[in-house]
Amino acid sequence: MIMYLMIQRRKKTVEKGRPLETWEDYFKCWCEVKSLYGKELYSALEAKLENVVNFETRFCGKLEALNTKEYRVMWGERVFNVIAVDYGKYNRRKVVIKAQEVI
């Protein structure tokens, strides 16, 4: 299934002396949504990771900045926290973003 994916970046500000966190849109791209299967699925279940999905997209320079603390993924109305980013041997062709749905 090929759909749009919105990557959001955490924005920290101070308002009236209090820290405030908001999310701003960072990058929108096409992706292919892939479920876990086989060994990867069983490893996730053992680690108690449910609702984990792989988003596979083409490489671009903006995706090099992705990390698990400052970015999250929006797919439709669903929100996912980034668990890992796989650049596929750094051949600059595709990027696989492994993310867990926020429930």
C-alpha cells in the first residue's frame, strides 16, 4: 500500500517561563507501508512491541537527520514514534523507518 507520510519534528519553546513542546511538519513523502513478518515479527513480540510498522521510502537529504528523540511519523490520522531508521547500507536509495503506533 503506497501512501503519504508526514514526518514531524519536535519543537521546544518557553512560554511564560514554562517549557512547551509542540510538533511541526518537517517533511512529506510517499512511502510503502509494510507489516512485520517472520523473524522480525517474533523479535518485536518478544520485546513487547505491538503495533509496529515499517515505512519504506526513497532516500532524500532531509531523511538523514531522522532520530528517535526529535521526530515522529504521521500516517493519515495515526501517530507513530520512530523506533529505528535503516538506511540500507547507506547506498542512498531507500530508507526504512520502523515506528510504533501511539495509542
